[in-house]
Amino acid sequence: MAEKNRGMDKLKNVVRHPNVVELKPWQSVHKEIIEPMVTGLGPVDLPDSVLAMGFARITKPVVTGGPTHKHPFDQWIYLIGDSDNFAELDADIEMTLGDEVIEINYPCYIFIPKGTKHCPLNIKRVGKPLIFIDVRVTEEASVRPEKGLTRSAEVEFVDKNK
């Protein structure tokens, strides 16, 4: 079980109420992330919860999440500015998603559908600390209609190269 959890068994969150969990700082399973992080482990903390989230503060360049891999669940990676201004990201980042390397220098989230090859996440330059958030739902909750979701008419995609 410890191999499957990759060290998650060291996480010592405290259930304070049937729906409230106190987050305890711990060392990330990604050894490259040196500052303590907090993680809510969804069904490990609360049996009816399907969402897990980990928060880390990144202060210097780091390559993490490698080698390229995939999961049987949906995942989201958020990269935002530190607490002074979440909308200000002062970093140069590359994320491998499928067969593409995406260059990022703006606050964003990356949706990684289940079964999609991804990583490494290469944070090449950090001008100001940033917040890395790893969000995932359980395999059972990673269900979408076969044809996918339709996009709202208000959504506009911007090509940053234009």
C-alpha cells in the first residue's frame, strides 16, 4: 500500500468534524519541492469526498512530475501568483501535455484528461514565488459524456502568438 500511495501515508490530516479536515503540512511526494505543502486527500480524509488537492509554494526553478506518465483519473494543475496577487505570475514554465510542450508565463490551469500523457513540469525561471495546485478526482468521478461537453458561446480562445 505504501508504494501505491507514494508516501501519502505520511500525511497526518485531522478530521475535526464529519465534513471539516484540518490540513497538516508535510513534505511533498515530489522530492524536488522542498517547502512544506498541504494536501487534502479526498476519500482518504473523508470517505464520501472524490476531490484531492495539494498546494505548494515554489520559490526557485524546479523540474517535477517526471517522467512522462498518465493516470486513470482527471487532473488539473494550477499555476498562479503568490498571495500578494494571484493574477500575477512571474515565471517561465514548460509543461509536456501529450506530444506537445506548452510554454507558460501567465496564471493558468492545465486540464489533464484521464489517460493523457503529461509531465515533466519544468519551472525554468521564478521571478516571484508562485503557487502550484494539483487537483484530481477519483477514477470513479472522472466520467464525462462520450461526445464531451459543449463550450459556452462566451468562451473565446486567444492565440498568444498573434
